[in-house]
Amino acid sequence: MTTPTPRARLRVPNVTPGARILSFGDYQPSKVVTNDDLAKTVDTNDEWIRSRVGIAERRIAGDDESLVDMAVHAGGKALAGSGLAPDDIDLVIVATASHDVPMPNVSAPTAHRLGIHAPGAFDLNAACSGFCYALATASAAVRGGSARNVLVIGAEKTSQWIDWTDRSTCIIFADGAGAAVVAGSDEPGIGPVVWGSAGDQADKISIADRNSFITQEGQAVFRWATTAIAPIALEACERAGITPADLGAIVPHQANLRIVDSIARKVGATNAVVADDIVTSGNTMAASIPLALAHMIERGDVRSGDPALLIGFGAGLAYAAQVIQIP
Amino acid sequence: MAQATEQQILDGLAEIIDEIVGIDKDEVTPEKNFIDDLDIDSLSMVEIAVAAQDKFGVEIPDDELRNLKTVKDVINFVQNLQA
């Protein structure tokens, strides 16, 4: 194919060499649901849940608490931490797979409620890997000159897609939101993303129709996650030009503590703290990685400047990984 | 790999089980039932199957895994596919 001769030359903005995360924000509903609480309604028990998935308790949103409410809380916290004004944000991306309606999206009303005037706003569905996809998109937008600063939010109200009588899923999933503000920088703070999908396994985690709930083939997903994902994570390190020994933290999607431990073991980062936020937060899908990071920063588990490996994987099946610098 | 003897597969399996679930190698004998005797759950069985795949070059799909109740069952399965 030949390149067309332009009638008028299009102007492109000057590119910014890097993008980095300025701040994180988190939000979880106040209602705590323990394993003992679940054991009252389905045939399960605390010991079984802890040993199979590693969860002790999770947070579940109230009926009056919407996905937008949670996104606003987490996004507002990240925005406040960034030192930027709402009007410095040109783009808002919400990664979610649990919205109750296809339209309007979550991002536009969220931006409005945060006082961000007329930003680009879209939702992104890559299920549990959504935050990593959104972060990569935000980084590209900033570096390419499409936005000065981007608010990235992972928010999920999984509880509205859960069959509370199905003991194989209701013990796992939870609600919450996590957010990050991405800005341009001379020093790169977000490494190249390694992303992909395995659509031949689309039926492994799904919601069949609008009257159905989340179902998953646990064993098949477990096998995929414990074999296919560690090589992706190692590739993300390589593409960022670092070795696993340089990592200060590994933050896999908080799907199941045994998957988290298996991936961390295979990545083999001896000096890194491994996120185990699932123990008290459950599996919050696209929110799990930013939630875990916000909690780790708050507790002082990681220091500013530490390289952290983010690894998203889940329904699609889709996956994405990148190395970031802790703000 | 070349076809392994029953003892070689047993030793290899015992090593994998020790590594994944921390059960002493001596505990792993052919007649042991994974769930009832060794207290190994279905997710650990998946991890063991994946490790066995790397070690013996034999794929153990989830559908087959359900039928492999004892250590001896796995040894037979690996031997049959290697033959």
C-alpha cells in the first residue's frame, strides 16, 4: 500500500517521553461480610474458604451505594493526593465489568460529580485485568499528547451479579474501587504493557445473560492462571528493562491467594513484597490491583520510587502486566 | 523423556507433592488416596498435574484429573501415555 499524498499536513502534538502515577486512591463500602456470615446462608465454613481462596472477609456495597458512588470516592481521593485541580484532568477511564446498565457509562457521571469539566470519558471492560489495560491506555494518551493528565479508576459492584446461594462464587467476589492519577513526566514511571487474550476460553468466566450471575470453571481458570500468567509478568519486567530482583512489590490481581502465591513464586522476586489484599478485601475484579496498591502505600509496605509489577488476568480470558514506579 | 519406571514416576511425584503441599516424600506411596489419605484438595491437584506435565511430558487434562484418585492411578496414567 502506498502512503497517500496529503492535501494538508496534519499537526501532531509534541510527544512526552514518559508517564507516571502521581497518586492512588481507594474506597471500600463499610459493610464487612465475614466467612461466618456466609456460612449462615450457604453450605461453607471459615476454614474451607481460607484454605481454598485465602479470604477472611470482604466488603459489600449497600443497595443505595452505586458503582458511580464508589468510583467518585476513590477517584476523589486520588485526585486530592495528586495535588492537581479537577480541570487539570482531560480524560477519565473507568475499568469495570459489573455495571448494572450498558448506558450511561460510569466514567462521565463520575467525572461530573468530581467537578472535572468536560473530560473525555469512557468505560473499559477487560474484567479483572481492566486496571492494567486502563493504565496502559492512560499512559499512551499522555505520552501521545491526547491528554495532559488522566484519572484511571477500577470500580466494581460485583455483588449485583452474584448468586448469593452459589457457594462457589459468593465467597470470592466483593465490591470496591481504586484509582490513580497519571501525568506526563520526563522520567518514565509506567513501563511498557504486555497484554493479550485467549478468546477460545471465553466461556470459562462469564455471565450468560442479563438475568444470570457470574459463573466460572474454577479448576480450568486456576490452571490457566498458575501456568500462563507468570511468563507474561516476566516479559513485562524484561520490557521495562529490570530484573525481578529489582522489584519492590508484586501486585497480581487478587483472584485467589493461592494463585497470587503461585505467580509470585514463579516470578521469583526475592526482595519484593507480595500483595495479599484479598485476605480482607476479597476479589474486587478491576479494583483489586489499585486497592491493594493504595493499602500497601498507606501501610508503608512499599516506598516511593520502588518498581512494582502489576499483573491483571481474568475473564475474556484477558491479561495485562506492566511495571510501575510507586509514587 | 524416555519411558520411566514405576519407581521413577513415584519418586518424581513424591518430589512434586513435597514441593507443592509440603507432604514428606515417604508418605507418598502407591495406595494412598490424594483426598482421603494425603488431604490434597482439587486446586493442589491441578498444581500437581501441571508440575507432572513438566516433569514427565504427559498432559493431564482436568477431565482426566477427576478420575485419578490414588498415587497409583497417576503412575498408571503417566506410564500408559509414555508407552
